[in-house]
Amino acid sequence: MMVRSTRARPFAKAALAAATALMLSGCLDSVQRPSVVANVNAAPDLPGGGSEDFVVNVGRRTYFREAATDLDSVAKDTLDKQAEWLKRYPRWKVKIQGFADDPGSKEANVSVSTKRAQSVRAYLVAQGVSPDRIYAKGYGRERLVRDCADLSCKSQNRRVITNLEGDRDL
């Protein structure tokens, strides 16, 4: 039989009270709490739309087939959500970053990644996002998600990432 100390009870009560307070604080409106920024390089979250909301609820990545620069239906669905969000929160600018992991030279990968970024930019502009708010750049094979020979791995590197920017600090 286990004997419990009466001295531990005040601590347990205090811990229970603290845990309850923490749980209840989760019920506060998100405007009253600071948001966690998913990307430390992104502009900070502000009430009425922020980088965490964009990443979690909209999505910032679009993927491409090998050597392709055209948008498939999955990419267009993501970009439609991005365009809607960007029109709702016009204070945000975006940096479109294209990446590649395709056969060919460094120059060829920079070229295809630039064309991918420009394709995403053009689509967002066609959906009504001001071109003055969008900067696009291709990085080629820089910043690979994974460096491997397997196709499923390489396909993760054939992407465009839409990053929110508070100001054009690119």
C-alpha cells in the first residue's frame, strides 16, 4: 500500500490550478495571444491574417513534374487559395521561390526553377493579385529538401514556395 504525504497535496493543488489556467487561456481569441511564426524569415503574424494562417490553412508549396513548368490541377487549387488569401489581406507581399532537381546543368536547373516561379507569379496575377506585390526568383538546385537519386525524393525538390513578406526585403 502506498502512503501519500500530506505535504505533496498543496503542490498538487497548485499544479492543477496552473494547468487549468493554461487550458482556459487556450480559449482566448487568437488576436489576444501572440502567434507562433512558422518561418523565422517570414514577416510576423498580425491580426487579420499572418504567415502561420497562410502556411497552415492555405499552403505555400506547389510541385512540378520533371522538367515541367506548367501548373497541374493540384497546383492550381493551391494557388487559387493563395490568390484568395492575398486579395483578402492586401498588405502582404510575396516572394515566389522556384527550385529544381532536374537532369542537366546548373544553368538549366536555374532556368527551369525561374520559369516555375514565373509561372506561379503569372497565375496569381491572373487571379487578381497585384503584380507589384509579387517577386519571383529561381534558385536551381540550391536549398534541396533532400539530396538523393530516388524519384520520390527528387520530386520534393521540384517545387515553388510562396513566402509572405511584410516589405520587399528580398
